[in-house]
Amino acid sequence: FELPNRAGGTGLVLRRGNTVLASNEGWGSSPNATGIESLSENLGAFALESETGDSAILSDLLPGAYTVSLENPVDEGGLALLEVYDAGDEDLVRLVNLSTRGPAGVEENALIAGFVLNENLPRRILVRAIGPGLKAFGVNGFMVNPKISLIGDDGELAANDDWEIEGSADLITRLGDRVGAFGLEPGSRDAALVRYLDPGRYTVKVEPSEGDPGVALVEIYVVPDID
């Protein structure tokens, strides 16, 4: 992958709350490097070269909320890809939410999140791009007006600028409550959309609708069907 400005090295830290569960700088030095290599192949992840600065963590986790921090140990900055794979028994527990916070600009500097639905039936997905909503959490430099785009293999499937403008605010609020997402302020310029999606690969892109780039939070929720 010939990306410009890619990071020369990465570091990962896995936390639950304030507790550090695992960390890694350079996956080849990990004590379970063989397991990482084998499981990556089984899951369809592209292979990592052992002598690079790419990092990986393989861990058994109980149900709950976790955070992974992606850092650049040599402090030179650059683009990086953070991947999370659920390799557990889907009959027992599965990944239901991914959230990523980072700087978001336009075109190649957009904040991008990808996900794969590997199930037999369509699932309802709630996707949100939070900019102004980050102010309540003390985040500086947040994006004033984010736009979110949902993209499939055949192109753009849906897009939203302000979460209330399509008349689905009640649905977005209700589904957000169901999955435990924090509430969006009425009149805010955060973005959100809801879609039923078939099994497949999808990309979520966050860019400024207008104004300057800034920090944004992209969230992807699999909504349980209990209606």
C-alpha cells in the first residue's frame, strides 16, 4: 500500500477504563506472534512483514467496552490504519460497536472507518459523525459541521450532513438509546444515518461539510432487532 505520509512505526495500547491490558510496538516481537500471523490469515487480514514497525495485539476479552490507542513511538506523525477483528464464537458474544476519534479533513485526509458484516441476514446499522458533540467531553479543535458518507462496493449508499434534517431524528435518538450511545443535542450539526445493510464490506467517510477540518468521532453500531 503506497500511501503518502504513512507512519514509520506504530504502537498500540489496549485498555479497559484506565487499566492497561496489553501493549505492543512491532508485532514480530510479540510472544504470540505466531498466533497473530495464523489468526490474521484465517480472518482474511493482509499479511504483516515481521521486520516492519506495524503492531498487533491478540487478546481474549470479556464483554464490555474497550479502548485502543494508536501512537507513533518516534513522534514523527503520519497516516496509519487501525484494525479490529472479532475472532470469537459469534454464538456467545460479538462486536457490536466501533468508534474512532481523530483529525478529519477532505479527500485523502478524511477520517475513514471500514467494517465487514459477515452474517446471513441484513442488519440495521446506526452510523454517527460527531463534531460539536465532542465539546461536552472537553475536546478542543472539534469539527464544526461534519458530513458522513456510507459507501459500499458499488459506490455511495447514503450521506447525511445534519442529523435532524431528514426527518429521522426520533429514530436516531431511539436507536442511539438502545445501543447505549450518548445523546445528540437538538439543533447540533453532528451527522447520523440509519440503514439496513446486506452482508458485505462497507466504508464510512467523515469530512467537513463546510468550514475547517477538525477532530471528529465516527461511530458504527449494530442495532439489535427487538421491535
